[in-house]
Amino acid sequence: MTYLELKTGLKDFLVFTINDIRKLDPGFDRRRFSEWQKKEYIIKLRRGYYIFSDAQPNQEEELFAIASKLYGPSYVSLEMAFRYYNIIPEGVYSITSVATRKTAEFKTPVGNFTYHLIKPSLFFGYSLKSELGTTFKIAELEKAFLDYLYLKPHISKREDFEEMRFDPEMIARNFNFETFTKYVALFRNGSVKRRAETLATFLRHAQT
């Protein structure tokens, strides 16, 4: 298989693996792959996961799709989800996700990807979105808040939420209090429940 044949066969893959290549060519010679890496036609993201060097993903949605593929099962959440819904003003340094596997971080040529461990029973409250020709999983805003409270137990007071400078207009547009209450009950965690009640009160007041 030539490099052009490889690119054509994987034209719909933003991230690919050796197994993806072998589905195209079961007898693929790994030495060719090493040669293409040395020539920088192909870039390694992490062990076993690669991207074509001319792909240059620079849109958030493309990076989210990479995050979903790179380490799973996972979905984008926490600060990056806040940024996606435009409720915080700051940029986010790393693509932040939650996963049912151990906490991990990957620093790659296209960006940094951070994954925080949550229990399998808490792996819910996300949507599968298709944007810019890519598909990715991202938390609903209500679940992103609860993932944040769950993973950051020191966030507990009104002052903590004030420091995050949430946009009241975007909260009103994207946040559903009924959904939030339903998800809180599924956590079955007294500490998260108490802090979630403080957060809900803060968000209601911020909209008035």
C-alpha cells in the first residue's frame, strides 16, 4: 500500500490506529509506517494513535473529536465544556474530559488532553454531537457542573462560584434547573448534593 492509498482509505479518519490500517491492508508492512513517521507524514499523538501531519486540527470541535478517540470511554466536560457553552470568559489550556479509566494526561503536537476518573455509574449526561464534519461526546451543561463539583470538593461556597465569572445570559440560555436536580439525585453523594444546592441558588440569583 502506498502513502496516497493510505490517505485515501483513511480520509474520513481524523485519528487512526494500526488496526485501522490493517483493515485496509491485512498484510501491511510496519516498516513502511515507520518510514512515513520519519518523513513526518504521520504524527504520533500517543502510543497506538496517529494523525496525518497535514490535518492540522485547530477548531475546538476537531480537538474534542480527538479527545473522544484518544482515551475512552470519555466525554469532554469540566472547564472545556464551560468554554464550549460560553459561560466562562477565559480560554482553557487543556481539553478536559472525564473517563471511567484512571486519570491521565497526554501532551501531543496538536494540544494537551486531560482525563479525570469518575465512577462508571456517573458516566451519563452527555450528548453525541456532529460539527465541522467530526463527531464527539460532550457533557450537557448541567452534568459538566456536577462533574466539576464531584472532582473539586474544595469548591463549595458562593465566593468560589463568583470567582469563576459565569455569564448570566449564557447560563439562562443553556442551563436547565430541572435536569440539574435530576442529575444531582443520581450522584447519591451528600457533599455534592449540598454544594449543588449552593450552586443552584447562586445561578438563580445571578439571573435576576
